[in-house]
Amino acid sequence: FIDLTCLWQCSKITIHRFLDQIKPDIVHGIGTEHPFAYVAISSRFPSVITVHGVMSEVVKKVSVGLLSPKRAYSSLEKYVLKRAQHIISISPYVKTSLGKYARDAKFYDIENCIDEVFFDMSYSANNIQKPAVLFIGMLQPRKGVLELAQAFKIVNEKHSDVSLKIVGPVLPGEEEYYSNLMSYIKDNKLTNNVEFLGYRDAISTAKELSKANMLVLSSREETAPMVISEAMAVGIPVIATKVGGVPSMIRDGETGFLVDIGDIEGLAQRMSLLLEDETLRKEMGRKAREEARRRFHPNVIAEKTREVYQRILEQRK
């Protein structure tokens, strides 16, 4: 906590000096799980912050050690929200979770934009070499990767040709979780059907999405996962748990499926359904792609953000 406090103060001093030199019209701080929002609201210029990870909910719902930096950032989050005047909410979940700390703030609903490459890369049955379920995210308990492996085992018993592709890094401190995941895969004879691809950049991720039948997330806590938006933009359905802001992103039964946390059987059942019903899979993907363009395209989000800046500056006149 002491080291983080020093980091926050050093960041504030350094960036405030820079701001005093350039004299911006507005300062936009991104993420209360970083010092940037704190730096923005403590500057002498008009400011707005965007909340991404809801740290107070992460601490509640995921096992977090007493000395974990997440606890420190949860405290910083509350401090920032109480003093913020303008907050961009990327999901209704942000307001319902944090509104009690930000009673004097004005909220603006603007979702995350995603890289245009995902709109340029569309799903095609011609891309599929063999059926594939795709996971994208950090390999940690919060993402429920072990639960996904358990559901995949059920699917694999019926569809032995399907593969589970896992895109994402192992975070420092999560080596034991990764080891447990690998042990489960080996013990259940899934090694030949599970592929770990590690970190991928935006272009490579878009290509993997275009070659997958679906994206599956079995997370225990989320705000508004950009991988869902990215999968929708490519044009594949998403199966995800009903956590945080996820239900506001997926129309259950239309652009994908929602399942309860820990519902391994439900997760497996919906994966099998999409593998078996190509017509449903394509129709969900089509609807998802259309919706993604309306909601997540950079041009759409840029214009909404510009309007917020303009409103804030007009209030200062």
C-alpha cells in the first residue's frame, strides 16, 4: 500500500507539471484501477473519468489477499468517485455498482470502442478447418477458465473433433492456477483438443475469432469485456456468464447465450447447441455483427465522447 501511495503521488506530481505546461481544455482519466483517474480529478483543469474495472466488486467477488494491490485500488476508486464531477460509464453495471460513491457526479453512457480490424475481419465457414471454441482472456480464477475446461470435457465426449483454443497470458502470481488447469486437461485426456495460444495482438486475435465457431467466457466477475464486442464485430455468437455488465452486451438467444455462474452443464449444453446448429450459429453471428457496428465502432464512440467533452466545457463558461 505504501509503495502504491508513493506511485500515485509521484504520478500526480509529474503529470500535473506536464499539464500546467500544455494547459489542456480538459483532462480525461482512464480507469480507476490505475492512477490516471486520480491524476485527472486532482488537476486544476476540467476533467472526466472513465471507469473500466470495478475494483470494489473484484475485491468482493474474487479471492483477494489482504495485501493485494487490488484492495489499494479499491480504496482509491472510492476516493476518486466521491470527487469526480463527470464519469463515463461503459456499462449500466458501473452506475449500479458505483453510483453510491459518486452521488455528485454526472454519468454519461458510452461503451468501449474496439479496433477497426475486428470489423474488417468477418467470420466465414470457409475459415473453419475443424470446429473450435475460443476463449480470450487472462488465465486467472476470475475468468473461470477451469470451469470452461470442465464444460468443454462434457462437449468433447459428444463432439470429439472440436477444439478449445485459449488465447491469453498467465499473469505473475497465477502459476498455480495455470498448473491446476493443465493438470485437469491432462487427467481428463483433453490434451489433444486444447490449444494454448498465449498472447495475441489485435490482428491475430481477429483472425482467431474468424476461425472459431463461438467465443465462450465463464467469468466470475466482469465489467464490459471487450472480447465480447470483438467477437460480435467479427460475427460469431458469444456464450458468457451473467456477471457484471455482460447481460447488457448479449441479447440472450439472439446474439448469444447467457448462463449462470458455475453452471457447467448449461455452458456445455449451449456450446453443443451452437456446434450442432449451423443455421442458428450464423444467424446469431449476423445479428451480433450488425449490433456491434451500431454500438462499438470507433467512429460512433469518438463522436459520443466528443459530445461529452463539449457539454463539460460549455458548463464551465
